[in-house]
Amino acid sequence: MQAIITLTMNPALDVSTSVDEVVSTDKLRCSGARFDPGGGGVNVARVVARLGGRATALFAVGGAMGEVYRELLEAELEGTQAIEIEGNTRQSFNVNEGSTGKEYRFVLEGPKWQDTEWRGVLDRVEELLSDGVYLVASGSLPDGVPDDFMARVARLAKRAGARCVVDASGAALEAALDEGVFLVKPNKRELRDLTGARLDSREEQEDVLRRILEDDGAEVVVLSLGGDGALFNSSDGIFHLPAPDVEPRSAVGAGDSFLAALISRLADGGSLEDAGRYAVAAGAAALLSEGTELCQAEDVERVYRKLSS
């Protein structure tokens, strides 16, 4: 397996709990609190490890909340590399309403970065990169980090012969595509915001994915379609993989689980179609877990076998 490095600039301590009913002004007594080290790249690294692989998680951390975050992550994952910042690591809060099954997600504001901090991250990334490495830059950018940060990361990956994978949105995704990367994985909303296309029909979706390849924005484009599965495009052509029917408990981490399974199979030499099937299985498996638990390996393998039969 080729080495996998994940980069998380704006991680969050994920807090998940449940309450019978969300009511304004009332003091709500919650139950079953769970704490997880979250954030796009970190979640990808955690799932890669659950699926039997190994990833080096490079993540920012700061303040008292950052210490809690670091301890939780290091207890679960080997090969972590913390980037010290002055600001305090943010939190996200996930509440399941038992009476309706609705899920409420609150994401707190992250710390503001100094120029010296994000430039230092680029130096760390450059030191870790080598030929053939998969670098997964995933998640939002904190305040103070420029919109072209992902593009700068992609440029470093090109110089090293590494494969840069970007899971971002808005200006950060646009800048990364302008630079050119190995793979991007937008969902329909993110791609709609980026291109202005409605993306209501399969024909329109495929047309947009073709244009991204033709413009050398990415070698592989994966459009996540939620309950409709995913659409994949590369130089070998476009194909669609449907999502299996599952009874969802929580959608938190489904996209990260999907991406982790996809990259782990590609890094192991698998074809894009097989890696895509494994990714769809992982995304569906994540829906079976409660709160912020991410997918479990046994669920991924079970769903994958069904999709492959």
C-alpha cells in the first residue's frame, strides 16, 4: 500500500448526545454523551485505520480543548502529528431528537490563524511528501488561512510526485481545481455552488464532471449523490454506483468514511470501480452508526459483499 497522509486544518472536538425533544428556552436533559476527535482529514485517517490500513494524520491543535482533542486522537490512532497553534480547537455539537429521529448539528467557530502558522504547515507538509504518497487535504479552512491554501498544498504534492486529494468547498475547492489535483470529491451542493449548474439530471452531472477533467482540474472526479450513490469520472470514462438501502441513524462522517475507503483501496492498487464500490459501502455503513462514531469495519465489509455479489 502506498503511504497516506491526511491534513486537517480546522479539526473539531465532536460532541454527540440525544434528547427526547428539542424545545426552546427549556433546560434539556441530554443522555449518552460521546466525544470524538473530528474533522475531515482526521476522520479519514481514523477510518483508514479501522479498515486495516495506516495513515499519518497531520492536524492543527491549540488551547485547553486542543489538549483534550489530542489525547482522544492519540489514544485511537498511531502516527499522528500535531501542529501547534495559538487559538483554541473548536467544537461541534450533534443532537439526536429521540421523538422524531431528527438530527441537529451545531458547529462552533474555529480559531483565527496567523500567517506564520499556516506557512509553517506548508513546510511540514513538504517535509512529509514523497513520490507516490496520497495526500488527503480535507475539511474547511480556518479564519486567517488564504483561499488558495489547498492550491499551495497541491503544488507541493506535484513537485514531490505525490497524489493530492482535496475534499473542500467554495473558494478553496475552486483554487485547488485551478492548480490541478489528483482527485476531488464534491457533493451535489458543493459542485452546484462551484459551477452554477443545477445538476438535476444525470446528463448535466456527467457534463460538468467531463469539463473538470478536460480543464485538467483533476484526474479523478467523484460526485457524491447521497442516497443516489456516487458518480465517478476519470480518463477511463464515467460510471455510476447506486447506494444500498439502509436504515440511517446518523449522517455524520458518511462523506469522510466514503473518502477513506476510496483512498485506502486506491493506495492498495485497486481499480477505481472496485475502490468506488468499497467507498459506497463505507458511506452507507457510516449511516448505521450513531452520532459521530463513523463507520465500523464489519459493517463496511458486509455491505461491500452485497454490492459485489
